[in-house]
Amino acid sequence: MKILVINCGSSSLKYQLIDSESEAVLAKGLCERIGIDGRLVYQPAGGEKEMVEAAMPTHTEAIRMVLDYLVNEKTGILKSLDEVDAIGHRVLHGGAKLTSSVLIDDAAIAVIDECCDLGPLHNPANLMGIRACMELMPGKPNVAVFDTAFHQTMPPKAYMYGIPYEYYEKYQIRKYGFHGTSHSFVSKEAIKFLGLDKDNSKVIVAHLGNGSSISAVENGKCVDTSMGLTPLEGLVMGTRSGDLDPAVLEYIARKEGKDIFELLTMLNKKSGVMGVSGVSSDFRDLDEASKAGNERATLALDMFSYRVAKYIGSYVAAMNGVDAIAFTAGIGENDAAMREKICSYLGYLGITIDPEANSKRGSNQVISTPDSRVTVAVIPTNEELAIARETVELVK
Ligand code: AMP
């Protein structure tokens, strides 16, 4: 089957056309600045990357352009759109109702719409992408794959907050967790790659990118994760604060006369390693600045690794043990020094990192020594492939 995978943001969308039998990417690219001016990037497998500026007032025009490129005579890779079997959409929030991927119908759209309150930046954009595909390719099956779904197996003791129960009853305020498609893909890959018995396994997945989250996966099911009602909770991230004492907000509000919305923007966009270092949210810049003697960059990196190590420790406790720790995403896959720094806290788990294995890149790799009691591995994530696989499962 040929599956078009769509990941819509408010002013951008990423796409990949994937052949589900070979799992090869046939074409990929993105549309940026939707609603502003518009730019499309298109790259067929083995071909040159093309970039064009073109008006894209809405996601519908953006997707129409993508489809035109897929079938164009010169660089297209399809004879006609009939060859597209289904469309898989990344959707941020499925709330507590949509606990696994779904074939999209009116009822699913209504629930995704209800969840706009919980994912105000992403769900409306995800819906625009879904509606555009339904309009442009009528009759084709569309599947929604939720960032929150994999975490729906968490028990109440993990997902409830210690606040009055009425807020859960009235507004479904609880931990949902995000990056679920990645945590699901990487935990499954880790179990396969390391030859673990899925039904008797304890895996911790550290998805460390610009947004970062950790999950505890016992017997293939998520039992805890670090992000919460929103992606703000948990680790110190690129520009997000992660965990902090909520009273900090009241204190700053009083001192600086800021309202809750300004404070939330500060926590989402101006905090994390960017806010602490004042240098960058990108770990390559932070490494460079730290090596050049910038103490705040060093502090930001120390805070990041310390928080990750603390979360790993808490998930070992949550599962009463761990067989494997899997690093993934931009930092997890590429930053060997950060992996080593995090693992330097994990000697109590009998972990020793093999520097040569840790320096390799690009594929599944065990980076702990053979005599380590817990295996540490790098498992590159592939959310688009995971969405394509889920889509095939629902439409075949
Ligand atoms: P992601 O959100 O998964 O795309 O991850 C993006 C982040 O990964 C960037 O902001 C960088 O901080 C980090 N990153 C990517 N490549 C490297 C690298 N070679 N070394 C260190 N950090 C990297």
C-alpha cells in the first residue's frame, strides 16, 4: 500500500509518501509559512530537493500543491492519486476517549474537535489537514494516530494530579503524555532489537529532542511518562521549563505584573536550556558555548542531564527494575557526550558505556558494555513510519 503521512502544524505541514510493503519513503517534504506567503519543499526518493515559493492561504492549498508534486510529469512518483491507498494523520490530542488510532469518520472528527481545548495549538491544525485531505481525495480512508494514545495504559496513580478530584471529573484534568507514537515505536524496536520477551520486559524510552519526554514501558505498555496535561511538564527542554513549583508563577506575576498567559508563554517559549543559558535551545550551540567557557551553558547542560537521570531513576522505581534504556530523537540519537553524561549517574544500575559504540550513529546500536546489568541502546525514532504502519493496520 502507498500511505501518505501528514503532520500538520499551525502554519506548516510535513509529509511523506511511504510504501508500506518495503517501508521505503517514496517522496517527502514540507510546506512552511501557510497563511503567510507559502513555501513548498519536495524531494522524491533518490532525486533532487526542490523548493518553491507559492501562495498557500490555507492547509487545503498546501496539500493540493503536495498532491500536484506527487503526480507531476517531471519529478512526480505517482501516475495518479488513485495510487494513494490511505492517509495517516498525526494528531496531538485524543483525550481519554480516543485511546488508539482510528479510522476517521464524523464521530472521530467530533472528538478531535472536543480535544482542541486540551491541545489548542495543534488539534485545530491537525483537523485542517484532515478536512483538506477529505476534500481533495474524497473516498480515501483517513486515519488519525494520536500522540497521547500510547500513554492511555497508564494507571490512575500515575496520571492523576494531587488536586481536588472535581477538576478531573469536570474537565478531565490529568496527565496525558505526548510523543506517544515515538515512545511506542522505539519501545517496540528496542524489544525486537535487544531480543527481550515483550511480555516480561521493562524498558525506559528517553525521547530527547527540542521537546523531550521519558516513558516507562512495562510488558510493552506505557505505565508512566514525564509530559502531562500539556507538553510542559517533566524534563528541562529546549525552551520549556519542565517541572517546577507552581508557586513560582504567582511570585513572578506579583513582582512583574504579568498575567497567566504571559507566564505560560515564558514557560513554553523562553525557558528550558534556552532560558537558563541565554545562548540557544540547540544542544550543538550549547556544547560549543560550554567548551568556550560559558558557565550558564554548562549549567543548562548539567540541569538537563541531571533531570533526565532523576526521571530514569524514578521509572526504575515505578517498574521495580529495568532491562533496557533506549535513547532517541535529535539529542538522544546524536549527542554522544550527553548520553554519556546521563549514564554517568546510572552506575548503581551496573551500567558502563562503551565509548566506541557510543560514538556510532545512524542505526540501532547497543552502547553499554556486554557486562552491564542494564542494556543501554540508541534506537532512532521514525514517527512517520509508525503512523504509516498504524494506518495500514486500520485500512487493510
Ligand atoms: P528533534 O526535536 O528530535 O528534531 O531534536 C532537535 C534537537 O536535537 C536540536 O535542537 C539539537 O538540540 C539536537 N541535536 C541534533 N543534532 C545534534 C548533534 N549532532 N549534537 C547535539 N545535539 C543535536
